[in-house]
Amino acid sequence: MNEAGADRIDGAMAATPGEGPNPLAELADLLVSSLEALARAGQADAACRMAGRACAVLRTTDAGQWRKFNVLLHRVGRLAGPVGT
């Protein structure tokens, strides 16, 4: 690898995941992306159940992160089967 390529890799690794100003926000973003992928893979019901659990955990502690999962529930809920089935 040439020096320019090594610089790009070193630069990309400078911001270590989880060491930013809000690791909870980073984890929430990662989980939202994972749940979206799960829904696209045909598991929308499971993605909704997990997003609902995340909403329950975050509802009283972090409204900003709760909102991410609430939005996901509304978006992915259309892909899920009827409630209670």
C-alpha cells in the first residue's frame, strides 16, 4: 500500500466508534440500521418487536433516541403482519 492509502486508512480510524460525544446515539443508530436490514430481509415483525422494546427502555430516559425507534416503528410497521398474529 502506498503512503497516500495508509494516510486514508489512518484518518478513517481516527474517530473510534463509541468514543464520540454520545456513544448511546451511536449505538441507537447502529441498532436502527440493523433493524431496518432485518425488516428488509422479511423479518418486519421481529424488527418491530425489538424496536418497541428499545422504545420502552428509552421512553423516560432519552427522548431523542426514543424518537429514532418510534420513527422506525411507524416506517417498518407497514411491512409487518396484523397485530396479534
